[in-house]
Amino acid sequence: MRIREQSQLYPPITKPTASPWQHRHILDLDDFSRQEMEFLFHTADAMKEILGREIKRVPTLRGKTVVTMFYEPSTRTRLSFEMAAKSLGADVTSITAATSSAVKGESLVDTVRTIQALGSDVLVMRHPCSGAPYLVAQQVASSVVNAGDGWHAHPTQALLDLYTIRSHHGGVEGAKAVIIGDILHSRVARSNIWGLTIMGAQVVLCGPPTLLPRFWGQAYPQAIIEPDIEAALADADIIMVLRLQRERQQGGLLPSIEEYVRLYQLDERRLALAKPDALVMHPGPVNEGIEIAPEVAHGAQSVIEEQVANGVAVRMALLYLLAGGAH
Amino acid sequence: MPEKTILTEEDIRRSLSRIAHEIIEHNRGGQGVVLVGIHTRGVPLAQRLANLIAEFEGSQVPVGSLDISFYRDDLSWRDPPPVVRRTDMPTDIAGKRVILVDDVLYTGRSIRAALDALIDHGRPESIQLAVLVDRGHRELPIRADYVGKNLPSARREEVQVRLKETDGRDEVAIITNREGGGQ
Amino acid sequence: MTEALLIRGRLFDPGQGLDRVGDLLIEGGKIAWLGEPGLAPKPDVPVLEAQRLIVCPGFIDLHCHLREPGQEDKETIASGTQAAARGGFTTVCAMPNTQPPLDSGAAVDYVLKRATQEGAVRVLPIGCITRGRKGEELAELGELAQAGAVAFSDDGNSVADPRLLRNALEYSRSFGLPVIEHCEDASLSKDGVMNEGWTSARLGLRGIPPAAEETVVARDIALAELTGARLHLAHLTTAGSVELVRRAKEKGLPITAEVTPHHLTLTEERVMGAEWGWLGRVPPRHQPLNSCAYDTSAKVNPPLRTPADVLALNRGLQDGTIDAIATDHAPHRLVDKLCEFDLAAFGISGLETALAALLALVHIGELKLETLIEALTYGPARILGRDTQTGLREGAPADITIFDPEAQWVVDPQAFASKGKNTPLAGYTLRGKVMATIVDGRLVYKDDSL
């Protein structure tokens, strides 16, 4: 059985009183402390309350500007950030690759300097090159939020994943979290390894050897590599399924999609190996019938839709903590 | 810093008791009333008033708590942003008589923020304000409907309300800061 | 200055086993005399005080990119050779990946002419192996040799077609010039931006596996054995490559190899920021990245490898498997590096930091001074067939480098003579400084403190 979140009418007011928040930028989760993450989730609870109101809007960031700069198409993440910013009363400006000067050959550094000159408090960026937000963070005075960079990191996705787990299981301490699929190319996997282990979970990685090369053991020694999917899933508390891009087969990393389905798809038979209350998660968009069977994606243990809903609350909390004070 | 006790535990009890009676009197026994405490110390005060009303009238008045962090007009001067607490409205406040409860009424800015926060939850029939201490120095046209004690103070003084639920004991003290600064 | 007397320097020439304090007289561009202090035959010439300084044969760089013609915004023959002079190099070999590439006698002529007009040090052009560096048909190697090319290379790329490389090796034999191969399998390294290892996995960057180099080293050795031609392998970076060359040399094959200062001192971790990767400094595996990660100044091809590779390269240098140290000086504009790591240009501006970086190995006891100086002088000279003109010898050209092995300085790229400010050593405090560089008896560089 899943533990449902209990709404406390009069929560003890001894919750966090001093802010442990240290971040100016959100580039990855590797520099987060457990206290900071707990604090963020606590703040996200308050945001969830706002999102439950009829008028889903507060004036907290009135007069602040949030710029979303997406060099890679992603309607979901961009919308989630924009809803979060608008719910806090911020002004939102969006730049997508098509409208930015990228097509005219202007460099990323020139573009962000221009944005800075026009005034922005938070710059939310997605970029196909790993590390691009690190470059930008060095060049601008505003806060930079990484909304996904290449294969490297997607910290807000990992935070909303952790927040979703927390609302079902209370936390992840001691939990077995299995990440299945194309780990090599996955920024979601990288950020979740940091987030889950900082919060006390044991991460197990499982995927085809071409998508999980030998250096992972050295790069992420906190995670265990288990090539056998059945062993990986045994007694798991959390199962994260990654999206499989069709290019991987064209790139020669997989013999065929059919073989991947046979060897690595999360179906009901495999799910039964995990604990009965294990959560099934997916960062979306889901390729139903490829990495995950439709009946599992829509099954009782799936929290995939909840992840999307929690994304707005978690991103609101981040924006509030980054732009709500003076810096 | 020199500190002087202004209200004792007994004084606080008496003040709240009087406020509870006034609330009953002004609101036909408490029908349709919702008490909403402002974080931090308004929350236990609201609860105490609800208990007193229940004692005097035998009727249960719903109690809510309100976090006003999101509505403050001083965020840009605070670093880091204030710790957010949970807002809980026990019932739909539309058409209700909401009584905001806070410990100290000072510049009026917190109440202004609380009014905004409250209205985002619905349109009450009326909003009233109850405070334990009114220390003056208003910067906005706001006044309290129920006041425990009027306490003329200097700006450089700090009025500290302590409650059992949050601070382990009940008292109101006035602290004189040597170098300016308010509360 | 064509006449000068260097006094009380530590005369250091590993080729002759020379290491003693003495004076050295330069006359008519040649070394006229060297010996005991105060005994020089013609003492009334300008004097250069070299006390506590090492006086050694001028350094020779087998591998640098002067970018002229075509990319004068990155470097010119004038700025590049000034950088060489500041780095203690008296001779530099210019790689032919210019625009247009040096694949014709006219292009080689042009470089030589510019070098005569504006070059601070001696410039020896290297010609292309294939026309336009396209790897499709042989360049006119004979014409290039006649014009003055000292070697052939398609540096920047391997000659992918083994049959074409075989022909190049066969054909070059008649000129006695070496073929210099950049060993990289373009399919294995495709889209790679750094070493394939734990750092690339951590950073989510596409890696270049060691095998991208080693498979080509192995192939090239087999072709050298087949043809008997002189093959020189540029910038080796992996333990596997060193082992392959060692075995080839044991067989007596005419193969030589070079290594760069950066591959001897830096590891892949340098990409994570300036505090890591220098002399084996490896971050703890749970170290959070700071905002200086993805440092494009450490993006270089072939990439910085692992501590084990650095150690193997050092061993290879000490046991003679590797013959020479070459800078692979690759200057770039600021905008070529101030961008996303994936899009940044490969390369390090290396001429002005080479000696000091390498002396760090001497200071920590990982390399002998004579091995280092040998690899910067006689090693490359032998590959170019110029060893008889090298050395502190009476009658030899006065190509001399004078350095203070102890002087500390902070690397400031803005002070570089090179237009390329792209160095991973910016801000590092290094010990060892070039004080003067003399080419053909001309003082081409002198430190302000001298």
C-alpha cells in the first residue's frame, strides 16, 4: 500500500525556521545538501497549496523577470517553468532557438549578455551541449537554472522526481532506486543519481552495455551497476524508466528496438519482481510499448502524471528561493 | 539590552478572554465566523480564541492559518527569502466573517499582505482584525477591531510577544535597542 | 648582436655530457669559443651575465601551428615566432594545416619568405602528405622537398586510407624526409571532445577512446615495417601507444615519436576546472562541479588522458621510446574558446609555457633535467637530420637558450606574445623561466630582469 500524504491542519510550527538555502544557480544537484533539498520540498508544499486554489497566483515575484531560453525543443519543461513563474507573479519572456540569434550565428555568450543587459533575474535554459549553463553562469549576474544540458544534468526533473517519491513514501532513505535504460545519454539519470544518493537511496543502474560503458562505475561510484534487469528490479522501491531514443539504434548502439523491448522493457512480469508498493516513474515523454509497457505506464503503481503536476510546484519553490530575496 | 515585561501570563489570558467576548458580541454569537491566524504567533492565538469561544458559547469556530511570505512588499530587501509555512484554510471562506489574528499590530504592512493573501482564497463577507498588542506607528490606513492592549512605543523599541506554543511561556516584553531599529 | 660573451652560465649540453660553469663567446652567428670563466679570447664584446642560469642548445619544436597563411587572426608567423623566442625555441616546424594548406612549393616558399622577413626564430615548414589535406591523392612531395619542407604531415587528420599512406611512405623515402602522422581513427573519435573516461561520463561529454589513437599507431607501424620508410608519430597520448612504439623500436624499425608538454603534465580531470588535472591532481569522486567546469582551455586533440597514461608517457620519454617533446602550439581566438565545450576549438597555446610546465616535472623529481633538455634539442634535431648543427660546440650555429630553472612566475596569457591566449595554465604559478633566446647569434628575446 502506498502511504498517502496526510494533510495536517495544524502542522507544528517548529518546521524549518532558518533557511539553509545557499544556491544562486541551479546547475546540477551535486552541490546540494540534504537540508537544502528538504527545505526546497517544504517550500514546494506551500506552492502546492497555491496551485490547489481557485486563483492559482500570488504576487511574490511581481516585478521580477524570468527568461526561458530553450535551444532544444521541449514544450513540457518550458511550460512547466513558465506556469511556475507566472503563478508567482513574475514577468516571463521566452526565447526559443528559432527566435533567438542562434540561427544568425550569434554566440551563446553574446545572446546571454544581451538578455542580461535587458534585465533578467532568473535565466532558465535548456541547451543541447553539456555544460552550457556553466558557461552562462560565469557570464551573467542573474540566477541560472539548468533545464537540461546535453547528456549532463536535469536537476529540476530530479527534484520533482524526489518530491514525488517523498509524497508517497515519505522519503528515500534506504530505498532501492533502479534506473533502467539509456543511462549514457541521460541527463535525467545523472541528476537523479546525485539527488537520490544525497537523500539516502541506493541507486542501481541497468541498461545495455553500449548505453552504460565501463567508466560509470568510476564516475558515479555511489551507484551500483547491475546489467541483469531481473536482479536489478528485485525488491526495488523506485523504478525510473528512461526514454529510448530511436537514434540509438540508427547509431549502431542497439541491434534493434525489438531486442531492446525484449531485454529491457518494464512490463508487468518484471514489475512484479519489485516491491508491491514500488513507484513507477518516467521523465516523459513516454514511448509506450518500447521502454515501458502501456499497462505499466498507466497502472496503479505509475506516478508519471503526478510527476508532471509536481513539476510546477517544485519549480515555483526554486524560483521563489532564487528570486524571492535580494541577491 | 534592557527588557521590561508589559503583559504577564495572567494579563494575556484576560485580554484574550475579553477579545473572545467582544467577537461573540459583534458577530451574533460567532455564527459564520472563521478565525485565521497569521504565521507565526497569530496561529496559536487564533486557536486559543477559538477555544475560548467554544467555552463561552458551546459552538466550534473554524480556525485557519495563513502564511503571508508570498504577499510581502519587502522581499527584495530580504536575503534569503523568508521561510515559507503552510497555509491552511479549514473551510471555504467565501461569504464568511473572517477574523484575522496576529500578535502585534505595528506598521500595518503584514496585515496588508494578509488581506491580499486572504482574498486570493475567496471573497469573505467581511474581514476583521484582532491583535494582542497595538504598538502604533502605522504606515497604512489599517486599524484593529479587537485589541488586547494599546502599547505606545518608540520605534527603536522592540515588542516581543512570547507564547507557550512557540516560546515556552506567555508574556509580552518591551526591549529597548540602543541603536535604532524596529521589530 | 652578432658578437657577445655569456659569462658564468651553467653550460648544459646533454649531447656532450657537458654541465659546468663557464663563459661562451659568440662571433659571426656562431659559437666561437667556450671554456673556463674569464679566459675568453676576445673579452671586449657585449657581455650577458648568466650567473645561476642554465645555458643550453636552443630548443627545437617539431610541431607548432603558426596559422599563416589564412588564419592570421589566430596567429601569424611574426607573433608565433615571437612566442617561440619567449619560450626558448630557436627553431620551430610549422604544420601545414593553414588556409590554403602547404601542399605546394609556392605555399612553402611563402612561409619561408614570411619567416625571413618577420620571423623571430628559424621556421622550418612541413608540407602536406595529401593534396589539400583531403586524404585522397598524394601532394607533390618532391616539389615540397625542393622548396624546403623538412617533413610531410596531414596533421589534424590521419591519412585514413592505408594504401595512400603506404604510398606516401614509399615515395618519401627518396627524399629522406620523415612522414609525420597524426594518429586518430576518425570513426572511433567521431564527435568526441575529450578523453573517454570517468570524467567524460561524469560531465556527459562524448569521449575519444584511447583506441582511436592506438589502432592507427599499430597500423602505421605495420606500414613503416612494410615500407622501411621513416615514420614519426605526433603527440602520442596513451600508455598503449607508448607500448606499441616501444615494441616497434625493439624490432629496429625507423620509427620516432613525440609527446607534448600538456600530455606530460595534465590529465583529463583538468576539464573539471583549474584546480584539477595538473600533475596528477584528481578530485574526489563526489566532488561537486564548480561553475568553472567544462573548461575549454583544456580541450585539445588528442585529448588529455589519465594519470596512468601520463606516467607511461613519462617512462617512454625516459627510456627513449619517445624521442622528442613538441608543443603542438595551437593558438585560437578568444571566441573560439569562449563558447560551449562541444563547439570550442581544440588546442592549447603552448610555446610560452612549455619549459616551465616541463620543469615542474624536474622539480618534483619525475624527470631528469638532461632528459628534458635532450628531448627539446637533440631529440627533435635528430628527427630533422640537424643534430650536427646542434649543441654548445665551437663552430656550431649560435642557437642558444638561457633559462633560470628557479624563477617563479604566474602565467598570464595577456602577456603572451602569441595571439593565442588559450592555455589551461592561466593563473598557475610555475617555476622556471626563459631569460634569453639567441638564434644565429642574434638575441631574439631577453627577459626584462636580465
